[in-house]
Amino acid sequence: MTILVTGSTGTIGSQVLSHLQGHGADVRALTRSPEKAQFPAGVIPVGGELGDIDSVRSAMTGVSTLFLLVPNLADELTQAMLALTVAREAGVKGVVYLSVFKGEAYADVPHFAGKATVERMIQALALPATILLPAYFIQNDLRQKDLLLGPGIYGSPIGAKGLSMVDIRDIAAAAAVELLRRERAPDPLPSEVYDLVGPDSLTGQSIAAIWGGALGRPIRYGGDDLVVMEQRMKAVLPAWHALDLRLMFQRYQSDGAVADPAAIERLTALLGRAPRSYRDFARDAAAQWARA
């Protein structure tokens, strides 16, 4: 029996593969360029992509457990739903789906609403799945390096309501635990849902203070201007994607995305340790930047 990992060359997918290594599971990794893939020993690269349904059908042959990660694309919803349809037809007995924290609540944010629709499909069809709901990724803030080290600004406009940001290493670890649990079970297991969150309620001002301590210099919060953020994003992303992200940050500013303490306790039990904190991330990043 075999685990298939999608999004295998991305930041999270590659870490999922590393966490699966050494646990006795047969692992395949879906990738557009199998001839160029550099995966952990024992991982079998399989050519294909979620937008090519025939390649997905081929990759799913003989697969018992699926890690489904669909990137933020214009047709993300279609790709995810069709991949689940193929998995169901192929007899896959367990799915771990990477959704998003607050997907149902943020109905006006396209990629949140799309992921919430996929969750409803899983529930309506009673698919044997673990749905993982990660909050905003801590590592996204590595993009703030130039602003932090240059003018001393934390520029992500997250507002003052609070976010329980999650470390991507905790996302990958949680995914691997659930993939192995479902893979080792002789029969399909009941569905589970986990909020993947960090231990802190973070604001723009509090993160600026954390970076100030980590870098040993004054850092100020750059403010809540979302129009400027969208224009900046449009320089590197399609216009639809930039607007999607602006809508996400708008909801962060108006509503926040703070985890329930019970969700943090449940994640702690799943990981076997407490989720990583933003302060630890910032300290480690600052040390790496200083060495470089």
C-alpha cells in the first residue's frame, strides 16, 4: 500500500516527505518534473499535476492514502474536487486534506471559500479524511527580511485583532502523523478535523516588538493600508491573486483569526509537543540572517 503526496516540491509538501521518511511506508510524490526531483531516499517521483486529470488517475493507481495540497490557483476548487473524485474511484481509504483556518467564516475570500467547499464535499460524501485547517504561515514573514533589516519596518498588514500564526514545520508534522495513522489502519478511519495554529495571538504591533527584541533594534509596524499592499502584490502576482490576498488581510484586520485554547491543546496532543511560537521563529531567523 502507498501514500501519494501532492504539492511535493513545495515548502510544506517537501517537509511532509521528510517526516514520512523512515516509517516504513511506501511513498510517491506527484511532480511535474520527476526527472529533476530531489526527494528523500525511497520516495518514488511520479509525473503529473492536479490540473491534468489523466496523470492524476495514473498516479492514484495502487494508492491507499492521499495527502492533498492544492496551491492557490484560479481553478483550485476544481482541481481539489476532481482529485478527490479520482481518489474515491481508485479506492483510496484515507485522505489528509490541507484546507485553511476560518474557511467557513471568511466567505468573501476566494481561496478560503474554495477550501471550505472542498470540506463540504468531504463531509457530504463521508470520505475518510483528516481535514487540516492551518492559520497564516509564520514563514510567510521571511519575506519581511529586507524591510526589517533595512528601514526597520514590519510590513505585513495583519491589524490589531490577533492571528494565531502557525509554523509550517508543525503543519508538515501533523500531516505526516495523520497520513501514517490512516495508512497503517486496516480499514478506513472516521473523519477528523484539526485547527493548525500557533500558541500566540499576534498583532502587527506585537510582532514588531518581537522582531525588535530578536534583532536588537527598533522595529515599527507599517500599518494597515491594504490598497498599497494590493498594488505591491500585483508587481509579482496576477491581479486576481493580489485581490484575493487583500481580502484575506481585510478580514484579518476586521475579525482576526485567534485559536481556541482547546484547539491548541488538541494540536499539542497530536504533535506530542507544544506548537512552535513566533518568538522562537523570529529568534532563529535573526540568528540565520546575522550568520549570512
